[in-house]
Amino acid sequence: MSVLDKLREATSVDAIKTDLLRTAYENEGSFLHRLDPRVLLLWYGIFLFIPWLFYDTEVLLGLLAFVSILAVLSRVSLFLVGVMAFSVASTLVSYAIVTAFTGDPVAAVRALIPFTLKLTIISVSSLAVFSSMGPKTLARGLRSLGLPRQFTFLITYGYRMLPVLFEEYHDLVNSYRLRSAPPDSPGRFRWRHYLYLLKLSMRAFYPMIFNVAKRSRVTVEAMETRGFSHSLNDAASTELQLADLQVRPVDIGFVGGSLAVVAVIAVVL
Amino acid sequence: MSTSSATGSRFSIGKHNMMAFILVMSLTGLQNAVTEILPEFSLGPLEIGVGEFVFIPIVLILLFRTYWAALAVPVGEIVFGEILLGEFDGLGAMEGLFLIPVCYYFAAKLLQDPENTTQLAIVVFVAEALEEFLATIIDIGKVYVGVEELEAVAGLPESIIVLEGVDFLVQMAITGIGFGVIPALYLYPKLHGKIEPLLGMEPFQGRRGASMAGGVSIKASLAVLLAFPLAFVAGAVSEVGGAINVVWEPEFLAVYGQHFIAVPIVVSAVIAIIVWYRVTRSA
């Protein structure tokens, strides 16, 4: 078994797929999931701005630690965290390499570190909030904040359809593989093999487009039959849908508590 | 039933627009999720590998040619690729929401003769190049706004421009041509006239030998000009904290002291209370 094969095992498409779908769907038990979606959105809005108030690297590191704990509590996907960490590190490294030719790399990295840290804090907090919220809760939260129902419907629609589409696409790719011959020799680093898979995954979209077209027509017609457009302007239906959204003491405690943590970090460090 | 016109409808955005919207959204989202999984070699702002199968959204927009279809592209990316996978970056997503539809719509209007292969290739290329070019400018601008004393560090501004410029060229070669123009040339003729009737719409006929100049829509170009600054503001606010960063500089802190931090905290607390009050009252 070559090294490449081992790497592929660890990052196999199936493993990543399961991990991502788990991020999207299995967040019922996490701490942030129990909070009101509107409060979480407000919290996220606050944390979009807080990092920009500080310039000390220690304070920023403290904030990063705090949001990371929240992210761990809301069980974000390790794959996503890995992707993010790699992109942060490689951004810094690439700037350093290029500045080595045009100027002083150490000064450049030093100037970029607080900036990168702030961006990382924001991405980690959005990862924590949006992976723990779940599209259904998010859709209701946005709806109660006044977003049009057509849009929030699309979020929940995507939530239902993504696994189905994923499965269907995977089946199509597999059937294409069954019906076609792989390249005779894989070539150096198996590049022919990967090119073959890539072409195949592009061609598998062709039947997929027709499937989705039929499905979207059926969806819209079924919605119309059930009075979707009629209910759009109906206040009673909105009220019914949003009835169980309420801000409880635990929500206020969460926002107040995290602000207190930020204050402590800012004062102590 | 299958030939009813696209205008007669009870939906506020039109029944057929809704169908096309769901279709484009689902496929863009699926494409986004699939390419997310495919291996990619990214080095900071440089991305080498399968970026996206851009030919899918672009071909679908060329087929349906409505603004709604173009709007479905960023929405699909946001809903499937970001919200579902927990990567949503709030205001940062607004940048794509402003930029992608206007660029793609502008390019789609350029296609006047669906049987002219050269025209098709140019249109697909223009769609991708326009979007990518504006996004690159926004990226460079964001770093300029974000990193204080950028000019003071020798070589940093140049290196950012070099990196972003190289990234633009690599993106255009791989995503723009490899995953854009070439597959689109195969896919568009295969779908044209087949997919529209499935949704009960008339396929776009165009005019044989019509030139692209006739497709330059003033409204679409104005939309691009309008959306660009909006996208820049959204991108800048999301990544550099907006106005806070401009005022809240180290020199400012040196003058007023870190205690001044109480002011934004009090202000944000007041805003939070007002928002909370409004939300609870309306719910």
C-alpha cells in the first residue's frame, strides 16, 4: 500500500462525507443548540466586532481560546477545523515567503498576526454558532427577524435535500464507474486515475441536472397545492410557526456571561 | 400545462422563477459540497486544485437567463455549502451575494446566438473573469483596510498584490477554462431545449448570427457598477470590523487609554437591549 493510498484512506470521501453530514444534522444535544436562535445571532453579531477592539496578542489569544471552547462544546467537525487551521497557517507562510524577496518577512508576519488572529476568532465563533444552530432553527430565527419566508423555506429545503442529492450523486458516480473502463496504467502518482475520476464526477452531473429539474418542478407544484403562496401573506400562519420561540433567562445569561468573560480577559491580560 | 408562460403565476417571484431558482440552487449547492470534498492544494490565498465546477451554474443561467436564476447561485452556496456545513461567515457571504448574480447575469445577456460556439466560450469566460477580477480587487482592498501600518512594512503591499495577481491567473486557468469554458461547451448544447420544457418554459431561441454587442444590457452593466462597491463594503465590514478599525487604532488608544473601551461596550449594550426589546415585542 503506497503512502498516497494510506492518505486517501484517512481522508476518504466517505469519512469526510459522514463527518460533514454529522455537522449539519447531529447537533441536537449541544449546549448552544438549546439557546434561542435570535439570541445566538445577536451573540454572533457582537463577536463580529469584539476582536477589532483589541490589539494585544495575549488578549486576542484569550478570546480565541474562549470561542474555541464554545466550538468544542458545539461539536464542530474536525475536518472543518483542520481546513481552517491549515489555511490560516499557509496564508502566513506564503506571505512570509513572498516578502522574503521584496522586504522583511519577520516584520510582515508580525504585522499580519493580530489581523489573522482576529479573522480566526470570527471564523471560529461562526463555526460554533452555525454548526450548533441547525438550519431549521436558523430558518425560524431569521424568519422572526423579518426575512421573507421564500428564503427561509430554501434553507430548510436544502437541509432536507442535501443528503438525498448527495446519495443520488454518489450512486450516479458509482454507476458511471461500473459502466466505464478505468485507464490501463495509473501513471505517475496515479494521475491518470485521478483525472479519470474527475472527468467522471463532472459527467455524472448531466443526469443529475434532469433529476433535480424534475424534482424542483414537483416541489413547487406540491407547495402550491398545499397553499404555500396563500400562507405567505397570512399573519396567523406566521404566528403559529414562530409560537415557541422565546428568550429565556439562560439565553440572557449566555450573552451576559460571555461579555463578562471578554471583560475579564481584557482586564487580566 | 407544460407550455404555460413564465409570467402567469400566484407566486410573488413567479412559479417558474421559483422552479428555476430551486434547480439552480440545489445544483450549485451540490457542486459546492462535492468540490469541498475533493482534494485541494491551497497555499494561503493561492489555490491549486479543483476550485469549483463553475460550468454548472453558468450553463444553467445561460439557459434560463433570469436574474432569479443568477441570484440562486450565491444562495445555493450559502445554504448548502456554508450554513449546512457550519462554515457560514455572515457578512462575508454578502460579498458573493452582491457580486456573483450581477456578473453572471451581465454575461448571460451577452449570449445572443446559442448555436455560436465562439460566442458561448467568450460568454462563459467573461462571466468567470468578471467575477473573479472584482473579487480579487476586493481581496486586495480588504487587506489594505485591515492591516494597520501596511505601508510601513517594507515589501508587504507588493507581496499582497503579487500573491493575489498570481491567484487570479491560476484561478482563471484552472477554474475558468478547465472547469468553466471547456465543460460548458459540451454541456450547453446538450441541455439547451431539453431542460426548459421540463420546467414548462420556452427555450431561448436567440437569433442566428446575432452579435454579442446587441446583448450589452445597460441595466445589467449598471447593476455590476452598483454591486461592486456594496460587495466591497460588505466584505470589508466582515473582515475588518468596518468603521471600528479605522477609528480604533493604536494611536487612538495611546491618547485616550484602554479605559475608553467602556464606550463601545456601553453603546453595544444599549443596541443589544433595543434589539432584544424589539424582537421580544414582535415575537
